Amino acid sequence: MFKALWNSRWRRADDPLRAALGHLEREVMEVVWAHERMTVREVQALLSRRVAYTTVMTTLDRLFKKGFVARSRVGRAFVYAPAQTRHQTEAAVASGLVSGFFSGGAAMPILSNLVDAVGSQDGGVDLLNALEEMVRDKRRRIEEGAAPSESKKKV
């Protein structure tokens, strides 16, 4: 039943943006990240395949509306630039996906599967130790942040 949901789109670890962007959107973003500021025509010229100008223009407009690129008007044309670095974008997308997974009642099954998946990797024990240390650090930061408000409530 769930095999259709768990397809190669979700399993591929080499491109974290697969879940958020379509193929052409990812290709356009690669060009924009590599060249910083570009017009639609410049992006179109650097794509690995022939794509209509209007298709590239629509794709860049969608990326702008999604917050992946910024744009400014220069004369009659827009010049597009990445809103964030690739690394920052990947981190934001991953954070959004994880936050979405943990909203609602599915947190415990997801955590259980995460621990199982981490533990079954090569070097799983080391990864589990690192995960445990991250949990301890996060708990400590939360408790330190909660401590001042706790003392204010007692006053």
C-alpha cells in the first residue's frame, strides 16, 4: 500500500531539494546559485536542455513566489539572484519537512523509525551516540532557557 508513497523521489539522499522542487526548478536553481545574478535569457542559455523562454520565466517567477530567488527590475527585465546559498536552502527545506512530520500525532512512530534507520547504517553505533549527545545538548539548552522563567514564576 505505501510502496507508491515511498518511491525513489523520497529515498534519494544525494539531492535534499527533490521533495520541494521539480526537476526544472532544481536545474534553474543550480544555474542561479552558480552565477549569482542572472536574467531569464541568461538562465535559459545555460540550461542543459532547450527550454522555452516563457517556461524559464514562469519557473523563475514560481521560485520567486516560493522564496527561493530574489529579483530586482533592471530596465524592462528582472534580474534574479539566489535568496540563500544552496546549503542554507537545503537546511531550510529539511527543517520544514521535519517540522511537518512532527506536527500532529505521528511523532513517536517517526522517532522510532529514525532511531532504527540511524542504527542500521554503517557506523550506526557512532551515529546513535552522536544523536544522543545532540539530544542531551538540546535538553540542556532548553532547561537553561526555562530556568529564568521558572524563578520569575516563584517570585
